[in-house]
Amino acid sequence: MDKFIVSARKYRPQNFSTVVGQQHITTTLKNAIVNNQLAHAFLFCGPRGVGKTTCARILAKTINCEHKTKDGEACNVCNSCISFDNGTSLNIHELDAASNNSVDDIRTLVDQVRFAPQAGDYKVYIVDEVHMLSSAAFNAFLKTLEEPPPFAIFILATTEKHKIIPTILSRCQIFDFKRISTQDTVDHLQEICDKENIQAEPAALHMIAQKSEGCMRDSLSILDKIVSFTGGHITYTNTLEHLNILDEDYFFTLLDNMQKQQLSDALVLFDSIIQKGFEADTFLEGFAEFIRNLMVSKDPKSVALLDVADNFKARYLKLAQEVLTGWMVAALNILSDASVGYKQARNKKLFVELALIKLCYLQQAIEISQSGEVKKKITATHKAVQFKSLVPFKMKEPEAISKKETELPAARLMVQEEPAPSIVATSEVIHAESSKGGSTLKGIKEKIKQQRLHTQQKPIALNPEVLQNVWNEFTQKLSEAKNHSAASNFKSAQLTIDDEAHFNIICNSALQQKFIEKERPELIDFLQKSFNNNSLSYTCVLQELETDEEEEKTLTKKQQYQLLATQYPQIRLLKEKLKLDLE
Ligand SMILES: [Zn+2]
């Protein structure tokens, strides 16, 4: 059996023309070699695994080749080329700045630069990950980079160009390496498979290329792994399994479930994905990517952005025509929110399930909003703000209007204590509630009508006798309700009539006034009904006698108690029951 060599090494390009996906760079370099216009320092920038070091080595080999081809390629047969290929050439020095980033490392390198090559034309110094050099090391390097001996060539490589100081950038010829496209990677992988007699399904190679994200080195190492894992038969299924990638079929099924609002099917499918060992966030990302692919498939202009295996393309294009763009945008929003919140979520599975539930009902939400029904639903489910209804001011008969009324409008605003009907703003809600009876608009109208009929009967004018009778009746009611303190205060109150619709209640103390005012809602209602006059009102007047006040101040504790006890019999009761004593 042959010694196993990893594909990345075995198939490392030996000349510029075999470098994948960087034609813009290899062409420029070849032209520079042919025209003998080589710079002293190069800076190769770009993502990892796209061929920076490979190109640097090919360049080193080519410029030292004894028999360069006409188009600027190495011959690969001369002594120099062979020593380069075997890694024995003394004209190439590689320094990994990631692990050798001190000033001393650079000084050692700079010291070597002084010596001319023993064979060949150029000594090439490759400094990988050059952005890792310390600033002191950069400074130590500057002088040499500026005035190198004619036989020295520097090739600096970096993945992070923005970290390179401007003084270095200005001394180098800069080459930006591109990410290798999926298709270029697939083609290269296919070429290797053909050479190695490996059977590979194109969809599997596409998946490998996608997984490696433009890094050829990664794609080759994945290929190696899967080859040893499957014994040379690379299929879509075993590649999925090996790469721990979710089958796109899952997403097609899931989307179908969502379009049909089959929530339980969607949840069961998600559970089976979790059971297979996939993380819920991998699922979220995968599904978002799927929706994104679907979205770019919708418009012929963006179809070029669809980066999926050829055998899936037709399915995407067909499905895209069946799904609303609005749905896809909303779905991407839900998935993006879910991805953001995922890390904080305690119950990860439940969290993702919630997103799935939203997605399942998304279609319905969109349909409803488009048909305008959603408006109706929202207003129907939201209860209108409830207000206490105020009975409107009655138009008074001219003779009843008096000076007092304008002074005391408050007493006339009667707050109705009955179940408050809801005042509603939209006709739909009124319509919806009209069947409920009592508190509906219809009901209110009916009530107002009855009240009008009621008031059409002539009101009874106030007169002392009737008023006192009504007053006593109310006091009686208070006693019956065991509201004795109020009753006794009502009993001792004096009434004076102002006119047909207004009277005064004369109170001897603030306390009495308080007791009477406390009963205002019931009292005014009782009075208005008794006199059949909704505009009847009263004022509670406090009549404090100065002499009484003086007297009170000089009362002893015992006198105070006796005074209180006559006014409030309960105090005496309380004193006796609790066996209290005066001090
Ligand atoms: Zn050669």
C-alpha cells in the first residue's frame, strides 16, 4: 500500500496555472517574472487556506528556476526546482510570525539577509501571519524592507491586512487573495476524485465545498476524512452524517408543515432532529439559511446568489414561487430573534419550539391581515374602556331656575352607581355587544327615554313639612341599616329651604357635616326621587357658634366626655363594655 499523503499536500499546486481561484494574482505574478519587474517585497492578504503560502512558494521556486517557461512558469525538472519541491532548497526561508514574533527573531532573519545565495538568483523570505509581529519587531524589520540587497525578496502573508502598519504597507506590493468560490472548489475536488478513482456524488462535493467556506485546505482535509470514513464512496447521505449537517429535506418538509399549519408535525420533526444529536441553534441557523435561499430564488435577478447543489436548485425555484415574500421576511425575523435570544434561553428546546409555533401560524396571520379581518378581531377582543355614565343635565323648566343652581352645579351631577355601561368607540363593538342587553347602547337609550318620561311628570316643590317627612324617612332608613352614628347626626340637623329645588342642611360641627356628606349619593338620590325632581340639590352648611368653641376649649376631660356621650351614645356603650375610666 502506498504511503498515505493528505490531499492538501499531494495536490498542492506546483505552478501558477494550477492554483485554484486566484487567476488575478497568478497572472500578474507571471507577467512580472516574464518582464523582470519583480518587487522586493510583497504582501499577500486574504482569508486562510486560499493559497497565499502556496503562491509564495511557487513564486520563490519560479524565480530561481534555471529554465523558466516563456509564460513565466517553473520547469519543475531543473535542480533548483527539484530542491524546492523536496524542501531542501537553501534559497527559501519561512518564518511563522505567529510563534516567532519577537525582535530577536526578526534580527536573526535580518542577519541572514546579508548573505548572497550560493546557488540560484534569489533568496526568498516568507513571513507568515505577519500581523502577529510585535511593534518593536516591525520596526526592526523596516530598515531591511526598505533597502534589501538585490538578491533578497520578502513575501509577507497575512489574514488581517488592517493590522499591518502603514509604513510596512507602503513598502510592499499588495495582492488581495479572494475566497475560493464554491464552484471552483467543487471542480477542484472533482478533479482530485477522478485522479484518485474516488466515486463522489456532486451534491456531496458541493456540501464539502460549502462547509469549507472558500478555504481550499479545509475542503481537501474534509475530503480526505470522508474518503477514509466511507472507503471511497462519497454519497450525499454519508457526507451529511460526517459533517453533521442537517439534510435540506428536513427544511423542505418543515416549510410544508408550516404552510399547512401542521404544528404537531413540525414539532415532531424538530424533535427527531434533536434526537439525531443536532444542536437546536444549528437547526435555527440551517433553517434561516434555507429561507434565505428560498428568498433569493424568488427573483430571477437574485437567483445567482443561490448557493446550493445543482440537484436542489429546481426544488428551490419551484417552492419559491409558492411562498409569499412577506412570509419569508417575517419568518427570517422570527428566526433571527430566536438566534439572538437562544443563548440566554434556559430551556433551549422550548425556546426553539416557540419560534416554530410562531412560524406555523405566520401564514394565517398574513392571510388575515391581507383580508382586513384582523382589524375586526382585534377590536372585538379588546374590551372598550369603561366609564361611569353621567346622567345628562336636564333642561329645567324656566320657573325652577334659580341663582343657587349656577353656584352649586356639583350637587346636580349625579353619579349613577348602577353597573357601568361601556362607552365604546367603534361601531363594530357596539354591534357585537348589542345582544347582551342591560349595559348596551340600546339599554342606555331605553333608560334615558324612561328617565325623560319620568321627569316629564311635574316635580314637587320643596316645602318644610314634606321635606322634614322625607328627611325623617331617610334617617329611619339609616337606623334600619344600623348606621346609628349617621342617623343621630341626621336627627340633629336643621333644614332651611332656599327655593323649590334647593335647601340647606345646617350642621353644628364639622363631624356632623362629615357624617351627612358621607351619605350624599344615597341622600340626593332619595330626595330627587321623593320630590320627582332631578335638579333638586342641597348644601351642607357648617354653623359654628363662637361661644360654643370658647366653651369647648375650657371644658374639662369629663365634660368633654359627657358632651360626646350625649352626641354619640355608642361612646358610652364602648366605655362601659371595655370598662374604661377617665383619667
Ligand atoms: Zn526549474
